[in-house]
Amino acid sequence: MKGEDKGDRVNKILRNKKYKEYLKRIEGLEKTRIYCKHHIVHFMDVARIAYILNLEEESGIDKEKIYVTALLHDIGRWVEYEKGIDHALASKELAYEILKDCGFTYEETVVICQAIGHHRIKENHPTTLSRYLYQADKLSRPCTSCESIGTCKKFNKGEVPVVVY
Ligand SMILES: [Fe+2]
């Protein structure tokens, strides 16, 4: 465990002005949303599940990279609500700026943003990080106890929600 120190870029992102502003915007726009929300709890769930997948498969992906990718993956949700732009693409764009502000190299930024841009697509993941983000995003949602399942687009063909483990 790294904890918070000078080189701790995960917590640098959490303190980043733009990051905090985007979270606030999403929160405001999702106030009356009855489906899955996109807040820090979701981001942390995704980070932890993606890291578990990484451990289970012994992939050896850097923990910081996994956490950062998860923390940023839905940050463009507000852009989708306001402008109709796909949030995976919007999040990728916004993540570029934040990663730059928080001291990530160009190479690191490319890999993280690639995973974010691909996180709504099931197939053909460019990296294992990208696949873990996709899987963790799905695994993080407690659909079995959701009251909005009747109208949720994930279950519009009558699928029964189950816990995948
Ligand atoms: Fe997500």
C-alpha cells in the first residue's frame, strides 16, 4: 500500500480542481436519475474490482494505473447529459487534461485514455487494462437489488439480473 505521499498521483487526481468540478456537475445532473449513478463510490468500486481481476489473473498491471483509470472513466458523463456526446469519448478527452495536470507522462496518458475511450465496448479490447475496466464497470452494479430494473435498458429483453462472481 502506497498511502498518501508526495508522489501519490491517485490522491492528486482526487484533489484536482477540474476533477472535483466534473464530479459536482455529474452529481447535479443525476439528482433525479433513477438508474445507476456515476459518483466516487462507483469509481472506487470499479477501481477495486479491476484490481481484483488483475490479481486473479496475475496480470501485474500497476495498481496506480488501474485506480487512476477507474477514477476517471466516467468523468465526462455531464458532457453526455448536456451535449449528447458519448461519455466514454468525453471522459477520454477530459482525462487527458487532468492526467497532464497531475504529472502523468504522455505514454501513461495514452494507455489510460485508450482504456477509458473503450470502456463501453465489449469486444476487441486494445489492452488488458481496457478489458478490466469494462468488466469491473459491469460487475460493480448491484442490479439484483435495483428497483429500476423494469425500465433499465440493460434488461429490456426480460433478462434476469444475477450476481457474477
Ligand atoms: Fe462506470
